[in-house]
Amino acid sequence: MREKHFFGRPWTFSLSALVIIALTLCACGRKGSNATAEDANEKPPAAPERTAITYYGQGTFLFVDDDLRVVIAPHDDRVGYPMEEISADVVLSRDDPAAGEQAKAVKGNPQIIDKPGKHEVKGVTFRAIEATRAKPGAEPEKDMIYCFKLKDVNYCHLGGLGAKLSDQQVKEIGPVDVVMVPVGGGYTLDAKQAWAAVEQLNAMLILPTHYRTEKTKAELGLETLDPFLEMAAERDSEGKPKALVNRGMQTMMMSPAGVPTAIRIIYVLKPW
């Protein structure tokens, strides 16, 4: 059963907020957050108007949309999460040797996208935008932001972004409905910086990435998800939080109807 958390003292929801929450939960389909990784890996979405999004920890996601399978930022067990064997048509990665090896581990002979620019696969345009990640005690490393559109929903994965988005990057990214944003600090954005990025992009549905759990390696230097959620719980003059929080399992189903309009929603997918 899906667990829902709303922070702070009891708060009376407006009708519009309740409608948005209902639509978002409906977007998870009949299986909702109880769909398993095996379901997402072996089967297409239950309904053609929905996209299955499965989280594998750190910054790794699998999108299944009709006959298109997209893996974003695959990792290996050095981050602490074991990486299941998955297959894809497209892998969105960054251009460095370690990421290249991780991308090659994805099954299905996928097209690997790790260079800036526009790339089209099966009628879907993937845009890769240069970014940087911080590296303590060393020069910043190159990273990649990935943008694409499925079922009229605009997705943006900020990779391991470690610096504030520039005006030029925001312009290149364009409209965003769902953002996958690192929140745990270390070599990526911390909670405060992550929230600033969300507001820069005006994204309404947030999937947090790159934060410390009992699975992640201590040497990554990541904070937990708590500071980001605490910022989301901050209330305005009307007593409304910045965002509502919904906790699910590993897979969610997404459609245009699931994009909030009245209040932001943070969806915490659990990859273990």
C-alpha cells in the first residue's frame, strides 16, 4: 500500500490541491507504486497512454514507453546499490571511461548517447546538454543533462549536476514537467541548491536522486533526503508547504494527467 507523508501540522487542503493529488495517484495505474522492477524490465506499461518509470538508486532510471526502453545514468556496485541486468534501446550517459563501461553493461545493444546535441531514436528526440559536477579537491568534471518528451510529458534528468544552472542551460532545457534532481550534496547539488534548480526550471513533479541511504557508500559524501524534504515542508503565509510528498515503491506510472498544476509534488521512489 502506498504511504503518503505530508509534513508539519495538520493542514486543510484546497479543492484544487486534492484534485491534483488524486490525478497524480491515478497516474500510477492499477499496479501503482506496487509494480516491481521485474514488471518494468520485462513488460511494457499496462496502458499505452502511460509511461513506466523504475528507479534503481543513485541517478539511475528505466523508462518504458510502448516499445521504447530508455536507461538513464546506469551505475555499478561502487555506489552501493547492486545494478540489476536490464535491457534498453537507448542509454543516456556521460562521456567518460567509467560511465562508458556502465553504459555498455546494459543489455540489448542500445544506442549510447553521451555527447551534447539532439539525438533521435524511434521517433523520440533526446537532448543532451553539457553540465559540470563538483569533485572535492579537484577540478569540476564534465557531466550531462538529459531532456526528452514521452506521452506529452517533458522530462529532465540533471545527471550529477554540481553547480547552479546558468541562464543558457535553463533556456536550452526548455519546459519541464518532471525533473530528476540530485539533492544529497557531495559532488552534486545539496538540498538548497537542488530546490533552487527546481524553481529555475519551474518543474511541478520532482524525483530526487543522489542521496544517502543505508545502501550508499559513505565515501560518496552524500547527505540523506531529509534536508530536501524539510525545505519542501516550509510553509508560506497561507500555511501551504512548498511541495507535497508521496512515497512509493520502485515503479510509478506517468501520464499527462499526473502532472501537478496547483502545488509541487515530490515523489520518492524506493529502489530496494
